[in-house]
Amino acid sequence: MSRAVFRGATCGLLCGWLPVAGASGFVDDSKLKLQLRNVYFNENFRDEHGMSARAAASAKSERVEWAQGFLLDYQSGFTQGTVGVGLDALGLVGVRLDSGRGRSGTGLLPVHDDGRAAQEFASAGVTAKARLGQTVVKHGTLLPKTPVLVYNDARLLPQTYQGTQLTSTDIDGLTLTVGHLDRFKQRDSSDSTGIYLDGYGGGKSGDFSFAGADYAVSKQLRLSFYHGQLEHFYRQDFAGLVHDLPLAGGVLTTDLRYFKSRDSGAAYGGGIDNHMFSGQVTYAHSGHSLGAGYQVLDGEAGLPYISGATVYSFSNVGIGKFIEEEEKTWMASYAYNFAAAGVPGLTFMARYLSGDDGRSGGEGIKEWERDTEIAYVLQAGPLKGLGVKLRNYAYRSDFARGRDSNRLYLTYDIAIW
């Protein structure tokens, strides 16, 4: 079957409800991509801090799994006319390649009640969309990426949400975002549930609403402000500033982030009243990037966020998050892009974080993490775009189990059209 015929057949299935007149943009601007993800996850526990003797005796000493993921992403164009409409679809499949009852729980695959990982799992989502000018409204399956909510895509398949989101860029330099979400699926599950706070063990859930703006004051200065609220759990404000300063042949980037969080409504997750300030400076020159940062959380409870989501913080790294009550964290990082040395596609990164003066369960805590990562993406040939990434993480804490983790990712994107 030719590509043109395949595109026509697919459009017939997805957009039969559209009027024929004006539907050419829907077809001509459509895209279909298949991403293959092969992930090997090996994590060894090094101590039993924060566990009772009985729990430590029965706890796993390692988590080791290998899985294959398939992500089929269809995005239509918009029909012609003042108001254009379209339809997106996302299909996700995860397949177990290796696991075991004593080695499951890596976050790659669902885990059954008997402790064994599922042989496979799958989910699908459809998103209707409409465009007026430079304003787009989407309803259905969403992958939100804002400072108050970032979907998690760090394992085999992404975390997905259900709801409505509006994004507008009608004003030059200004991006407005508004959304309301009522369900989600975790990255290792095909079950849709209500939304709840990370670490919450009760049976309650709530809708999540958010609104915000990103404004490019100039090419060098960008500002952000967002508000998010998880009904009956917490409300959160965010303000951010990013500034690029040309300096000595390179660029010095200053990134400042501030969160203010309070409990909301029935406060199902307990009392919350804190603020967190993060600052990081990074100097990039000739392929090298050297960064340093500091973060302080002050007030009652740790930084709240939706279960399983990625926190919009420099400290949300490989294993730890460094956002406990009263915690103070400093960070250092180094990265190199080997394109500067004539090897495009090859990159390296290393970072170190240390947090102390925090509190968890009424006790003082300390933690540190060391991460390294090397990645390569083929730049030419029949397998152009094939990516290989190796990550090594070491984490130690006096309130949680220490871990050494090695993770290997193979990714390949196939543009079907």
C-alpha cells in the first residue's frame, strides 16, 4: 500500500465525521509517528534506613526489569475556515522482556497482587481539538507540561491525563495556558483514576485546574507565572525568570524559580503552607556547560505535587527529589556536547546534589545523589535517529534506602508520514 493511500485510509477512519469541504488541511498537515523504546532498569538497594527490622528483612534487595515500549502518535492538521477542527490519537503498548516476582516494581510495568509484573499492558487516547487564530483548545488525552504540572515520561510509557486545555499565542511573545483535568493514568498502568497528591494513601481524589502565562520580554529575558489547584488537596503559585547573558564568547543563563503552596478545601493530604526558592546559573561555551544552584524550602510540609508527576525543579533528578520540609539543597553539574569536538550526536552529563536540614516524619534528614549520563544519536544512515542512552545514579539518605541504579535506553522514531 502506498503512503498516500495509507494516509487516505487512516483519515477516513479518524475523520469520517468531518465535512468533506475544507478537510484538506486535516489530511495534508497530519503526522503519524511510531516511537520504539527499549528500556533496561537495574537498581540495587544499599541500606535499610527508614525501615523497621521486620520490613528490612522482607524488602527487595534489587529491582531489575527489561521491557519494550511502542508509542504510536497521530496528529491531524486542522480543517480550513475561520475555526479549524482536528483530531489526535495516542496508542501505548508495553511488553515485558524480563522480570521476576522478586525484581519487579521498577515503574516500567504494572505489578499484579502476587508481585509479578504484567506480561504486557496498553492504553489509548483520543483528543479533539479546535483552532481560532493562534488559540488552540484540546479535549481528551493530554500530556500537560507546565511549571505546576509536568507529565512523567521517564520510564517506558508516558503518564497521561484526561481533560481540557487551551493555549493561546495570539499576542506576540505571550503564551497563555488554561486547563482542567479530572483523570489520569500512571506511567506503568492502563487504569484511569481520579487525581491525587503524591504520597497520599487515602481513597480521595480531586480535579486539577491550572492557568498561567509565559512572556518573552526579549530574546534574553523570559518570565512565567502559573497557578494550579488540586481540589481538596493543595493550591500552588509559581513565578519564574530565565535570563541569557552573552559573556566571553559563551552564554551565562540564570534560571530562578519560586513556588508558594498551601492546603486547599478539605486538605485530604494534610496541612501544607510553604514556599520554595530555586536558583541555578549555567555557563555554556564551546560545547561545555558548567552549572551551580541552590534551593531552599521553608514552611510546613514538603513541596506538594500530583502523584507520579515530574516536579519542575532542578532537584528532580534520577532518584531523589530533594523537596522535603525545610530542606536546603545545593547542586553542581557539568555537561559536554561532543559536536564541538566534531562528534555530533554524542553528549555527556554529570551532576551532584546534597540536601540537609530537612525534616521527614518529625526527624532531621540528609541525602545526596550523584548522576552521570552518556548518550548518542545516529546522525546519518538507514538507522538515522536511533538513540542510545546510559544512566548511572547513586543515592544515599538517612531516611530512605540507598540505591545504585543503571538504566539503558534504546529509542528509535519512525516517521510513517
